[in-house]
Amino acid sequence: MPPPPTAAAIQSVRAVYAELALRPLQRACSGLAECCRFRLTGRTPFLTRGEALVAAAAWRAAGRSTLPRPADGACPLLAANGRCQIYEGRPFGCRTHFCAAAGGPYARGEVRDLIQQLETLDSQLGGNGAVNLPVALEHAMAATTRRMR
Ligand code: SF4
């Protein structure tokens, strides 16, 4: 089966994010953005290919074509003011991981069906499982640049 077109893949991932937003799981993120500082936390979000396409599209939406490589090991999408620059397009892990102060991360079992949808799409797009955010995003940016040529 051929991979789904980029637009269809993006739509599928956004549907997963919309479904997640409907789940009655209360968290209270106060925007500390510590979770976006990977070197500080020792944790980096892993993205499936569809998630990376959504994040890359959000990054490009403001006319950006390259990714920064922050020397401090923070997420390349984190602005100097501590805000996510692709908030509406942020990956699943950024939507489900909350620090202890915000109520803690979602249990995998609470969102397993949504993870499975993302993994199925990843496979359809030729992926082999989620990879860390900087690598996933570089790949998605390169892939979408090729398609735009
Ligand atoms: S994508 Fe946004 S929310 Fe996720 S780690 Fe990067 S800056 Fe933080």
C-alpha cells in the first residue's frame, strides 16, 4: 500500500490530538517549560513520523525553513521567552507529559489507543517507531522540502 499523502497524514494526527483534548484528564501546566529543556530533564520527546510532519508544518507556517540547534540542549522549537513556537502543532508527548508540579504524566493506558493510531500511521509512512524530536524533525523538514521541489 502506498504511504498516505502528507496532507492526509497531518489530518490524521490532528484528529488524534483533537481526541486527546476531549479526554477528561485534568492537568495544570503553568508553562515553566522545564520539560522543553532536554539536557536539564534528561528526557527528550520521541515522535512518530506523522507527529513530525505536523510539527514541521507548524514550524514552516511562519516562513521558517531551517531548525536552530540550541547550544543549551533545549528543544529547537523553544523560544527565548520560554514559549513553544509550535504550540498548536506540538507532539503527542508534549501533550501528555506533565511534570509533577502540573499533575504528572498521563498513564500510557489512558491514551494507549491514540498511541497505537500514531504508531500505525508511522508504519504507513515508512517509519520504524518514534525517534527523538530533533532527529524526527530534521527528517520531516528534509522530506517535506523534497516534496515541495
Ligand atoms: S515542541 Fe514545544 S512543547 Fe514540545 S518540547 Fe519543544 S518547545 Fe516544548
